[in-house]
Amino acid sequence: MEPTKLQLKALHEAAHAVASESFGWSVKEVVLQETRGVVQGVSSTIDGWTETLHPRPKLETIGFYIAVALCGYAAIRRVDCSKKLKQDAVISVGLDWQTIEGYFKDLILEPGIKLAAIYDAVAEAESVINEKLKAIDRIASVLEKILRISGDDVRRIIEEEKAVTP
């Protein structure tokens, strides 16, 4: 059955939340709500967001930041849905890319180092999705129903899934 846009948005944000927690960042809240906002200085329509507490990016940690940003799309890539629905989801990934570009603005990096960081982050994002898929799906399911989930609930679901997954 074809997923809805809301289901894909929930999956996207759930993946960001689980990735954030995987890298030791504390999720405060995950929200699905269309709003206007500014991302890296660009006014945009935002479908949802994951609010985390994390330190400023440094060269040593830039890969984690990129991986978290890429996890939303990595989760959607595994969903079987129409080309149109997937294209709509890809458009929202543009905001994640703006976020990644902002991380690079904060650090002066050679192009080769940027590219290597992106390749490493793609592999890391895929790994998080594969290892934590059940937790991501559960968080997305809750998020789809109530549109907002606390960081404490995100952590509880991750821990519950860790306990039942070998």
C-alpha cells in the first residue's frame, strides 16, 4: 500500500532523531508541523523538525553532523512508493542539504576533505538506518499519530527496541 506524505515525513524525522541519539546528541523534541522558518538564512516552508542539543561542528565531528542530516533521506530511500511521492520527499531533503552547507561554512575545508566527509557520512547514515530500523519505524508510527514526541519518549523507544533486538 502506498504510504502517505505524512508517513514519509514522520519516517524522515524519526530517522534524524534516532541518528542524533546514536551519536550522543540529546533529542529534545520531534515535531511534524508545517511552518515557515529560516534555514541557513533562507526562508523556507518546513514540514517538521528534530530539535537536539549538540556541540558546534568541528572537523573531527563533521561526519556525524552530515550523517544525521542524511538519515532522513536514507530512511525514505528504503520505502516502496510512487516516483511522485519520493520526489516530493526529496524536495524536503533540500533543507537538510542547506543545513549541511551551513556546517561547511563554519569550517574552512578543502574540497577533497568535504567530499570524503560526505562519502563517509553516507555510509554512516545507511549503517544507522540498518541497525536501528525498528526503533525508527516505531517512532515514526507514534509521530504520525500525535505529530509531536518528546526526546524522553524517543530514548525510551530506542532502549525498548535495543532490549528486544539481538
